[in-house]
Amino acid sequence: MIPIIQLQETEQLPQSRRKGADTSQTVPVVQEIIDTVKEKKDQALREYTEKFDQVVLPDFRVGASEIDEAFTLVDPVLLEIMKKAKKNIEKFHERQLPRGFMIADEPGIVTGQRVIPLAKVGVYVPGGTAAYPSTVLMDVIPAKIAGVGEIVMITPPGKDGKIPPVILAAAKIAGVSKIYKVGGAQGIAALAYGTETIPRVDKIVGPGNIFVATAKKLVYGQVDIDMIAGPSDILIVADDSAKAHVVAADLLGQAEHDKNAQAILVTTNEVLAKAVQNEVACQLENLPRKAIAEVSVQNNSRIYLVQSIKQALKVANEIAPEHLELCLRDPFTYLPIVKNAGSVFLGNFTPEVLGDYFAGPNHTLPTEGTSRFYSPLSVEDFLKRSSYLYYSSSAMQDAAHEVMAFAEAEGLSGHARSIASRINEEGKK
């Protein structure tokens, strides 16, 4: 049963029970895979695909005919839903496009900044027991809006050598350039270093298991990555306007993701706290993914009973959740107090699941308290900035002695001489 913990106003928040994944045993294994892919390239990918996915693939590429066939196998209603979700995601992310600038308010001096899309991006889409077309839409559409030239998607094949049709359909709807049947750490290595078949990319985005996450961490620097994603989490702040069965359903919606997922309720209402505790126990019994959710509830989840909504938000800011639901009468009043949250869901009719699939804001969010310093995936993640500057001869000479003095103060005479070599006879003392 999910425990109820009472907190006084001045009481410190108990340390989270959830621990980050231990990668000490994973790193050597993943590093060996990366090194092997760097050396043997496609041959290594074929060997690892046979070993881990139990399928022999002579060719990793997904052809146009396979994608077209996928469209005929997906429910037309679902196709239309994905297309509508795409429009919502586009509408939200188009607002994120930054612009460059130029400053030319002094004679002979121009400075500025350009915003440039990345040339190639790799998108990892998990395989295994479930297919996540929403991940395809959320990771690809911002890259398309940013103007990325080539988007390469990799995903592990099933034992039949195929990719779920819904994933291929989502990829086409989103605008993926190339798709390859490769997963795991070997797929991340292929994107980072390139093989005969798979091109090297500039950035890798997308969630995966501990081997994928470890591989992303190890190749960072060779390529950029979005973030190191951990198990999902949710925190709900609720007053007496919230319904217990609804709150419980939202908590379990995250608990069913992973045995290490975390679901927390913070409330001022003791009656609601006890009712949610009972509802979670009852709803667990009929949850198809009970075996997973039950472990998450027992090990990582809890209900905090606090003195005020402001204290509840203090708790939320300290935990820094991936998803924060404000199930309050007037949630917009409290939104400015929220400092640490990946995404905020306002009111009793805005469940987190709306953000997972449909509303528009990105669902690739910082986990495990990293919303203290990370942000959701956005268009800006697929852009880089480059500055530029221009000085005329006279403008450079006006600044010359100040720049030289600065360089000499740092003991860098060569820097000073770079300026001195350009000073004309009139500028010399």
C-alpha cells in the first residue's frame, strides 16, 4: 500500500527512496560494444543483431515498400489521430524557433549571431514489448521544424525481422529521412561513428534501456545527446477539489511504466489522501500491468500530507518532477511558484497522458530530479548558434591599445602582437 507521510511546515523532505540505475556493470559491456562497432562496422551490427534480437538481417535499411505496406496495416482511425497530434506538436514547437540578430550601432563595427540547424540527427526508438509511435512524433517533428537536413531513425527489429507498422507509419507522418533496423548500444555506436550503411550523425535523441542510456553517455562528445533519461515520474499537488479515483488513476498511469517509476501525491486534505491510498490499492487489482506498477508503488511512491499548498509546491520544487499535475481549484495562481518541473498540467481535467500523445508540448522530459537544470526536448535542441563580428580598419585601431593591454595583462604577448601587426603608421605611438 502506498504510504502516507505527514510533513510539518518546517520539516525537511525525507530523502527519495528511488535510486538511479547502477551502471557500474554496464559500462564495460557497452564500451566493448562501441569499440567493436567502431572497428567492424556493419559486420558488428549484424553479429549483435543476431545475438541480442535473434534475427539475421542481410540489410538494415527499411525500404519504401515496407513503409507503404505499414500504412495499410495500421488502423485508419489511428493514422488520423497521429496526423492530428502532429499538427498540435507543430503548432506548439513552431513558437520555439529562435532568430539570429545583428548589432551595427557603432561606425565600422558589426557583431551578430546566426542560428543554424544541425546537418544530421539520429533518433532512437525503443523496441521490445511495446511500440511507441508518440516518441517518433515528439522526437522528429521539432527536428523538422528546426530545419535539420537529414533525420536517421533506428529501432530494433522483432524476431520476424520487421518493425511494428505503427512505428513506420509514425516515421513517415513525422518526416523521417532514413530508417534502419538496429537497436541497443550497437545502434547508438553506429549513429555516433558511422558504418558502411548507417551515416554518422551530429546528435542522438530518444529514450532506451540502460544499455542505450549508457551508450549515449559514453559517446557524448563525439556527438551531442538530448539527455540521459531515467525512469518516469509524476508528482500531483491536489486540494479538496480533486477526485480520489482520478488522482489514483494518474499515479498508476506513471507507475505502470517501470518498476523504478515514481508516483507521488502531495495534498493538504487528509480525507483525499486516505481515499487515494485506497483507490490505488483497488485500481491496482485490475491493472493489466499490475506486476510492474505494484513494485513501483511499494518501493518508490508515497503520499505527503502537508499544511498548505505553498508547502506542497515547495516539496514539488525540491523533488523536481518530470510531470507535475496541479489538481487545484485555481492552478494558474500557483503556476509562478513552480520552479522545477519538466511539464506542468493545470487543473483537474488536464491529465499527464494528454501531454504524452496529443496536446503539443514535448513529452521528452528531464527525469530523476534533473528538471532542476534540464529542459524538455525542443526545437532549440536541434539548432546551434554561431557568432560573427566585423571591424573596419579605423574601428580596429580605435580599440587596438585596449585590446593589447588586456592581452598583456593575461601574459599573452602573441595575442597583443596580432593586433600590433595591423596598426598602421598613423596608429603607432
